[in-house]
Amino acid sequence: MEVEKMLQKLSDLPQDAQQEANDFIDFLLLRYRYSPSCSSSSQSHRSLMDEPFVGMWKDREDMQDSNAWLRKVRHQEWNQKT
């Protein structure tokens, strides 16, 4: 689709619909920025280990054995008396 046609269609929309279209374009840009099929040599890829959430519970004593923690939580939730 030609950019000029897209711009004309966008300008024909009411202001609130233009904002919604802009928000959707932002969503698509984020979605395809991380898509492997859209990667480029200029795009940097972070290692999963570099993500801020990795290790966020490392200092929690109750998380040392995550399986035991999960069993305990499930037991507490599923065996509650109502």
C-alpha cells in the first residue's frame, strides 16, 4: 500500500480514531521489533540473562526450592476452608 494513500485515509478519520490508529502503529512497531523475521544487523538483541527480571528472587529463602514453594502455595490455596 502506498504511503500517500495510507496518510490520506488516516487524515479522513476523526481525531480520536487517528489517535487509536497511532497507538496501533506503536503496538505493531514494538511487536515486529522483536520478531526474528524482522531482525536487521543494526538491531541489537539482548540475552535473556541480561533481562532485569532474571534473578529477582535469588535472595528469597523461601524460593531456594521452587518446587517445594509451589507445592506449599497450591496446598494452601486449594485446601482452604470457605
